[in-house]
Amino acid sequence: MSRAATGMPFDDIRNLLGGLPPVDEEARAAAAAHTASLALPEGSLGRMAELAEWVAGWAAMTKPAVTRPLIAIFAGTHGLAAAIPGAEPNATHRLVELYAAGGGAVNQLALGAEAGLKVFDLALDMPVPDIRTGEALSEAGCAATMAFGMEAIAGGTDLLCLGAAGEGGRIAAAALAAALFGGAPGDWTDGSAFANEAVAAALATHEGRLADPLEALRRVGSRELAAIAGAILAARYQRIPVLLDGFVTCAAAAVLHRLEPAALDHCMAAHVAADPAHARLLAAIGKKPLLETGISLEEGAGAALGLGIVKSALAIHGGTARRDQL
């Protein structure tokens, strides 16, 4: 059911969250029945069976397959990045150039997984303001960036892997997680003194104005966080299963989860990093990771590894002999 319009920029987002398409239970049940017919001991596939049924239900395919996977990386810049101890100027620009040249870790994983890779430059030459002292985005700017993220997957894919890039993005994601779920800044940061202080300062600056998840996203978030949230929402409407990558991606997903707990039902957490805050965030959004990688990259590398697991699950599901074929 749609909410009443108020003419505010976030209205469309709230309306979309009020009418999320459900899983295709018929397709999921058909996939489950096929799993049960395989010439394998009952329950022996573990989560591999779950993955095949997940793809079937959300893609509405009785015979699930992934033929056009996409790794989408959203890159943004941050006003607070220049203050990070040891930060290198234009680090995010150079990282995006590295991806374009094929030299990133995620490039190699994309090749191995036979996945497309797209990197979206979110106005890299215009960093969002420092969230310690100001708002990252206006409401209109945040809504527009979410809409950009929704359009980013318009080229077509049947499984979406999401990642982020941006010096300072991990701090913004920590501030957003703290705004959404409470706790001390150190519960959500990487543990560095600067990150702890930056998150504390951001929360103090915006105190009393972070109760609404979308308002928290625009105030202490970033362009990449907003775009990822938009991409997740669009994938739901296009019946595309989603693999979430690291802490930043999961923080963006958490905004939707806080607005509507069912909003992430089409998403799986690909992995959990060594960072304890990532495990804490996954627990908060109710996601059990497929892999425990120890990877701290936020560029979609963990999601790309998860893609390999999903493809393996589908290969088992589609190629293993049935009992009646023996």
C-alpha cells in the first residue's frame, strides 16, 4: 500500500518500500522439490540447497540459473578524507583508475567468475561535506543519488554483487550504523582513534535528527551509500537476487532494513570480514554470511567470491542426477 504523498523528495522511496514484490513461492517450492529429488543424502547440501532455492524464488525461475552476473562498485569522495592520518590525496580517483585499467583485485575475481564489472563515479571531484560538521547531502540530493543507483542496473543482470569505493567511506558507514542501531562509535568503526572521534563528532553534530533512517543516510552517509541503497531497492522490483559485500554495502542495506525489515529478503551477505563491526552489522540486519574471508576490501571482492559459491550451488542443483534416473 502506498503512503500518502507529501511532496517531499523521499516520498517515492517510502512508497516503493510500501509495495515490495514478494518472493515467488511457486518457483521456490519447485526448486526445493527438485533438490529433494536429487540422488544425494537428505540435507547433505547444507546452504547450497538454500542458495538454489533463493535464486529460484527471487528470480521467479523454476530452474534457477545465473548467466549475467554483475559486480557494481559505487565510488564517492568525502570531505573528511583529507583529515584522515596518512591519507593520500585523490586516493579514490586513483582507485577508480585502477579498476578501469583492470588492475584491482575485484577485476581478477570478476574475470574468474565470468561476471560483468561496472564502476560508477559519483561526482568524485565534489566530495560530500565533512559529516563531523555538516550534512553529507540535501534531501533532494540524497533522493536523486538513490534514483541514480536504481538506474545503474538498468543494463540488465540476473544477479547483482554490490561494492563500494571511497576514502572515508568506512567512517561514514560507521556513523550511519551507529545512527541506525545505537551503541558506541567504537562498536562500528575499524577501531582507529580517528574513526572513533570522527563518528562521535558526527553523531553529536546531528544529534536529535537521526531517528528517520533516510534522514540519517543523508546527514551522516554519502553518495555511495545512497546509491547502493537505491540499487538494492531497484533489484527487488526487477527480481534480481543481490549479494552484499563488506561493511559499507551492508550499512547502506541497513537503511532499507530499518525502514522495512522485509526489504532485504532478496539479499544474501556474501562474506564477513575480519572487522568485528561487520559481523555485528550482519547480525543487526539478520544476515548469515556465506563465507568468512577476512577480506577488508570494500570493492566487491567478497561478493565476487560469494558469486562463485552461488554458481556452484546452481550447478549442483541443475546437473546432479535425480534418484529416478539411477
